[in-house]
Amino acid sequence: MKKWIMLTGLLLAGAVFAAPPQNTSPETVLVVAARGGSPEQEAMIDRQILSIRKIWPSVQIVRSKAELEAAGQTRPAILLLLGHGTHNAKRTSLVMSDGRLGADALLRYAGTQSVLLFNTMAAAFVPFFADRTPMVLSATDSTGQFNPPLLTDFFLAELEASNSRDLAEAFREAGKKLDNFFSTRHLARSEKSMMLRDGKAVLPPPPGEGQRLALVSPPPSSDAADKPAPPSEALQDATEETCSIARRAAEIAKKYPSEPGFFLSRHYTICVNPEKSAVVEMIDQLVFASGGGPRLPMPSGRHNGRLIRPDGKFQVLSMQMIPPVAPGSVLELHRTMRIGVSAHLPELEAAIPIQTDLPVESYCIRAMEGDYRIYFPNLATAPLRKSSAPSERSSWTIYASPPGKSLPPWRDPPDEHAAAAKRGGIRITTWKSWDDLLAWANRMTNRSLHLDDRARALTGKLIAEAKSPREKVRKIYDFLNSLRYVSVPLGGAAFRPLPPGEVLRLGAGDCKDKATALAAMCDLAGIKAERMLVNRGKEMNPDFPCWQFNHMIVYLPEWDLWLDPTDGFTPMGDLPPGDNGTMALSLDNKRQRFRRVRAQEGKNEIVRTFQWQPDGNFSITTRATGIFDYFQKKTMLLPMLPYQREAELKKRLQGIVPDADWIGYDFHSVPAGGESTLVLKGRAQVPLLIAEPLPELREIPSDRRRLSVRVLFQPSGGGVSQDRRRKGEVVELFRDRTGIGYELNNRTDPPVKLAEELNKVHAAWLRTRLLPRNP
């Protein structure tokens, strides 16, 4: 018996000595598995978890923030991250099944023996563990690598095949196999791995890449923006230049006391090559007036440049993370952007914004002369001088902002459909003329004007009973307007319309598909129609030939009639928001011809009637025509599930009558007449407190004029009196207790101003005429 006990003890001891290293103990491995973001990535994560369970059978897997909290505060020996990670100037996080998990929530595991970062954007998580964890393995070394890392599968396969379970050795071997994977398939290497021991990079980069890995700065604390940058070996003494920049930044900061920061200057150097590619070098000087803030665009990732402190001392950035920034510091960033010809367009097209959410004190553009055109939308600038020194091979034109005139911060306009609202910037193109662009556009689109037998037969059927040419157009327009809007802009389909027969077969199409079918079918009916390119919702510059269009509509010269059959919410003779007032380029002319889009005179009227009962039940009836009808139909006729539409209407009801209980709704539409009626039914305690009588006005684009608005308040069974007392342009209707209302007829004010005026009048009525509250 004693011998048996001794033999058993020796066998157990041998098993202990033969066990894997401590860092693979099944009780000390924690896997945080975020969501994949797509079915394919979810399947990939599930497959990887199966492999992990084979390596560590008792591993703990958490897929949500709640599960992570339930896991307790026990610190594992290995922390492994999978799934979809995100990183921007505000936060670094994992997308869990129950919301985003901030990387700072994982800091409690920073003292583990090993952290394995195999999630997307893995490099962004490295700073949270680099100085606190003995070993950090990251599948990527740059925040610019967005794809799910391929290294994960190679690493797990290496661990399964290895007996020693040495994480570092498996990581090195997986990297070699990944290199071979890219090279044998002649693929560009899309990811590079990173290994850190005690905060220092120890994994050499692939041959020929040079030493790319830099020491990663630790993440700033929550109050780091209010503290000066810590001492660093890279900090250099102030020079006359850096002191001058710091003094100028301090002086200019007085102009922007309420801004979190501003651009001291923005310098751009533009070079367009003969093969129609472009290189743009950018130098930005960003001043942190208040040490950062919610609107300050803090650049993420690694950068080249300088960080100049308020005392003139500076730190050179060489492809590294930006350290904590002190108020008054100047971040000078050097970047290079390479632009190639689009896969869809035959010429170079580039738009470079200069105006930002922060003020720009000055800007300068240096452009090499060449076979291209340059345009500065919404920038006050002109050529200053030409530089053609003997030491320079080419001539350069210098453009700059006017002295003392800064570029204000960009603010989204209150009217989202304002055509002239756009950021200031630079546009570059190699198109020589509009005629060249038209020749290319016609080659792309004219073949789609052919009507096959199916399209001809349907056109004949539609117009068979029409009594006039205009009625023929209406029949064709109403049919195409009723088809679903579907757009698949892939490859040449981004510009080449589907043939009308294909549109009819699918029962759907986008703007260019429907417009081309409408033009071809009208031509068969003997009515001349032109396809027109417009920049819907924006303005375009007819003096600058380039592709400035996002929409196609139809023009009938015989009646000076514009038609847009795109989304199905506008009757013939009316246009959706964004079309009216824009410039349009005709596709059906060999030489350029522009026209200003003008909707035919239409009645834009909305009548909102509030009717309530003594028991608290009420109804809000909205009868709309013209542009008001467009928005009302868009809410009610878009393809939505019943519960989605009801939720949208409940939200609208709450915006008009807060704290009201939902009862239901009715909707009636006259497609050809362009009129719709929506009735919202609810219940509220008397008196009926109305928050905003007409929120729809804020959706109306500024280019729509002649708005007729009536808001009526009626007790049950009561009518509105016809007695009127004029106060300026606001007509107040009321007599004793039968009813009250307001009418603003044929007003041409901007819709936002009109809504504000109407609300003021309505608020005054509420203060003087509210019924006493029930006890």
C-alpha cells in the first residue's frame, strides 16, 4: 500500500512538472468578445472562440458589459480581446452586445501577465496597457488598420499545434506565416503586428520596412487637458521661430475667447502630375485655446509635426501619438494626401475643405501651374504672385486669405435645404470644358434612351385614352412617379442609367433611371423632353467645368415645365425640396446650356385645426398642399412597418401636445391632386396645452415662397368666425367663444422666421385665453 501511495505521488508530481506554463492556467484566462459588425465577422469570432476553448478549456468568455461586471474584479493572467473596436478623438471602445465598452473600463486588467489585442483597431488599445502590463501582443500597430486582423487565426492555430504554449513564440511564428500569406498571394500587407515588453517594442518589423514601431504614449487622464505636457527627453529648447509662433497664437486667441481652439494657419501645396494624379501637402497650426473641448477636433493616430508649448519649447513628432496638450500650445501637423483619378470619372476631381468647425485665422494655397483648373468655393482669395525663381523647375501661383480677414467657423445652417450653404475649400479638376464633360456624359447615358418592345407597348397603353399632349405627359409621369426608388451606384452604374425596359421590369429605379425613361417615353409620345443634371440641395458654379451634380430631372421646353419623378411625393408641376432655384445643365445638347430650375406656380398651403372635447379627447387635423403636402406624404408613404409609423406619429404628437395620450390617426391622400389630410387623435387634460403649433415650417426650404398658413383652434362643433382684425400681416380671427385662429397668407419670409413669428402669436393667445385648470 505504501509503495502504491509513493508511486501515485511520483506520477502526480510528474504531471505537475509537465503542466503548461502558469499563464495558460484555465482559471486565469478572460476573453472579452465584442460584436463582429457583420454576419461574416460574427461567424469568424464564433470559430475563434471554439479554438480558444480547445487551448484553454475553462476559459471565461464575456460578450456584454453586464457579463464583464458579473465576472468580478479577479485579475486574470491573460486578457484577450476579440471583435469590433472603435477609436476617435473622443473615446476608444469595444462594441458589445449591450452597448459600447470604453477602453478605460479595462484598465483594471492592466496588471495582467499578458494582454492579447486581436480586435479591430487593436493599436488604439495599446496605450491603455503598454506601461502597466509585462507583455502586450497587438495584431496591428497603427490606428489606420481598420479590418479584422488576419493574424488571429494564425496565432490560435500556432498555439494549438504548440506544446509549450509560449505566447511570444507563437506570436512570432504567426507573424511569419502571415507574411508568407501576403507574399505568396501577391497582396499588399494590410496589417503589421506589435509586441511590447514593459512598454518597449521588441518585435522587429518585416524586412525592408525600417523601424516603424514607436514607444506608445500612455492614455491621458480625464484632466490631462488642463495640465501642461510632462517633461520629455524629446523636448527641445525654444527658438526665435517657435517663440514667434507662440506669441502670435497668444495674441490671436484674444479674438476667440469662446472657442476651444482655432487654426492659426493652414498651408496647402498642390501639385497635379501629367498622369492626372495629385499630391497635396498640408501644414496646419492648431491652437488649443482652452486645452481641448467637446468641439475641438483632436487628431487621432500617429503624426509628423511639432508640438510647440506656450513658452516656445517644442517637441518633434515623428509618426507618433500626440502627447497631452497644455492650453495655449500649438500643434503643427505635416501631412501628405495623394489623390488619383476616380474609377468612375475619366478626369481628376478633388474637393479639399479648408473651413472647419473652428475659426481659421489665415490660409495660404501654393499651386503648381499645370494642365488643370482650381476653384475656391466660399473663399475670399485671389492670386498674390507667381514664383518662378531660377532654382525652381516650375512656376507656382500663391493664393492667400485677405489680410485681417479670417475664415469664420462653419455652422450648419438653420435651413437644411439652403442652396448656398457650403464650406469654404478648394476644388481641383482636369476637365477642360463643359463640352468635354457633356461628350463623356452622353457616351455614358445615351444608349439608355432606347425603348424596347415592352416599354413601347406600355407607353402606348398609358397614353391611349389621353385627350391632350399634357395629359399624355401626366399619365407617363404619374406611372413613373409611383415606382419605387432604388439606387445601386456601383461602377459605371453610378452614371449610366438603366434602359427603360429594365426599369419597367424591376418596377424601380433611381433619379437617372426614371428621368431617362420619362424623356424616352415622352419622345415616343411626340413631346420634346430634355434630361437635366442638377446639384440637388446645393449650388453649383457654371464657370467651373467639373462634375458638380448629384441628381437628374426632366425639362419640357414647350410648357416650361420641370418634372422630377424620383421619390413619388410630388404631383406633376411641383418639385421636391432642393430642386427649385438650382442651375441645371442640359444633357440633350451638344454644347453647354444652363437653365435655372423654376417650379410652376403652386399653392403651398397648410391648415392645422385643433379640436377638443370637454372630456379631454382631441384631434389635430392637418390639410396640406404643395410643399407641405410633400413632407406630410413623405412621413406617411415611406415604406415603414406599422409600429415604426406609429412611433413617428407619437413623436410628432408629443412635439405639439406634451404629455398627451395616444389614441390613433387617420390619413387620406389624393395622389393626382397633390393634397393630403392627416388626423392625429389623442387625449389630454383640459386645457389643451400646445407646445408648438406648426413644427412643419422648420422643414420648408428657404427657396419656397408664397406660403399660406392657417392655424385654427375650435371647440367641438364650433366654427371659426369670419370677423378679422388685422395686426400687420398677421390676421387674427375670433369672436366670443366659437373659435380662434391665425392666418398668414402668401408670406415670403424664410420658413424658420415665419415659424418663430407664429409661435410668438400663439404663445400670446395662450396667456390670455387659457381655460382654468381642473382642480
